[in-house]
Amino acid sequence: MEVSIAQSAKLLDGASRIVLTTHVHPDGDALGSLLALYSFLILEGKNVRMILDDEVPRAFKFLEGWEKIEKPGTLVETVDLLVVLDASDAERIGEVKKAIKAPILNLDHHISNVKFADYWFVDSQAAATGEIIFKLFKTVKAKVTDKMAEALFTAIATDCGFFRYANTSAQTLSFAAELVELGAKPQLISEQLDTKPRIVMEMLPRVIETLEILEFGQSGNIASIVLEREVIAALKDDTDGFINYPRNIDGVEIAIMFKEVDANCVRVSLRSRTVDVSKLALSFGGGGHARAAGCTVNEPLANAKAVIFKAAREYMAKGLS
């Protein structure tokens, strides 16, 4: 059932025991939205838990409350409402979907959302789910603390490339300004996110060596990089930002990052300047945004590269956008 922001707020208000979750491989939007909503509900006197079927990336451990995020498998009492944030389908929340049996409210902004929840509010025009959470706060006239503002600014800024991507709207900039007034400090947030462990810099040349560029005429080129298992292990999966290297090459229309999970599984990240890569990702069971999407291919690395390159070439040939 599709609901409004006001109806979403009413569902939250009517629930006493709430579990919040978001997608595996969480990014800044997922975690910022999760932590901001958690803080609000705690202030409202709710019994709230955050459960995530993954680790919290190092880069986001400056956000208040991240250490309260639990793994599925711990004892969960009766739950009135499961709130799924920034996830377009049930598979994206991993084992949480099995651990929690409760009505689901889904708040999301992905155009590929499959409307899997009992209740959903999906705004594909929003730059981030953080914008939706801030709208909810404004609807109920919530008191937004400086730490909540920090989490929401992180959510919004990271999902629009710190206001550089095509999904940045006037509303995005307006919300960011309001959050700064409420206590978010952009310079401190960017410093936290830009600071990298030494190993990331040491591994960068090895990653750049894998760069491939497929020439494709006037339609634009396809460029890719590969992160093999040993590189990912050394980086401790701290791979944020690597895809920008092929993406920023002049003439590249689709950028692809292959992450080798194991011998028969590869995670694929897709970025584009003008074409809708969410459609390409969807054809492999993934999804995302028009300019940033991803999927998983259950094949060895060489096979995964071959099928993704073939699909990307065909996609470019059709001139889809």
C-alpha cells in the first residue's frame, strides 16, 4: 500500500516496538538515514533497535550511535513495525527479512523499487533517502539535534557526490542549508570521509593497473576497473571512491567496477553521465539510480566481466537513457 509522508509518520507514531534496517553494503545515505531516524524515535520514547546484516564501514564510524547497530540472529522480541530504509527490494536487507516478522514500512528513493513492503513511500526525485527522513521530521515538527543534522547531511551529501551529481536539486541544496543551521558541519564531515587509511593509497596503483577502456565511438566509451579478492581483503572492503577513477575519464559514458567476492561471485558497480544504468543493473537482478546502480553476478570474474561488457555494449548501441 502506497502511503504519504504524513501516513508514514502516523505508522511510526502508532508503533511501540520498532526495528530499523537498511541495505547490505551500507553507504552514507543508508547509515545517515538509519541513525537519524533512530535518534528521533528514541526521543519519542519508542522501543527501537537497529539491525543490519553487514558491518558498518570505517568511514562512517564518526556518526553518533553506529555502535548500537546489531547483527541479525540476536533475540528479537515482538515487533510492531519493521522500517526498511534506502532499499528497493527485500533481498537487499539480507537475513533481516527472515529474522523479523512484522509489517514493513519502506522509505526509499530508488527508481528501481519493486514495492515489496506492506507500506511504502518512494520518492525517486529525492537525491537521497535522507531527504525523505528530513521531510518526515519537518512534517511532525521534530526537534532535530546537531547529531541528527550531521547524520542527515552525510546521507544527502554522499548520495549526490557532495552536490556535484545530476540528482542534486534546489530542494537538496535547501535541505543541506537547513541542516547546517541545525548544527551539521560540512567541513568536519568531508574531512572524516576524505581521510583514507594508508593501505588505500598503497593499493591504488594496483587497482589503476586493471583499467580497461572499450572504445565505442560517438556514443561514449566504457571504462572498468577490477578489485580482486586479495586487494579487497587488504583494503578491508574500504573501496569507496575507486569507481570515480574510470568515471572521470574524458569520453567515458559508463564506468564499471568489478569487486571479486569469491571464485563465483562478483559485485558490480555502475556509474554514468547521461544513460540510465539502473536499467542495466535491473537486467542482472540489481537496481539503483539512473546514474549510479549495481548488481551481483554469480560467475567467475572473467565470465562476469564478459557478460557485463556485452550487456553494456548492447545497451549503448540501443542508445537508452
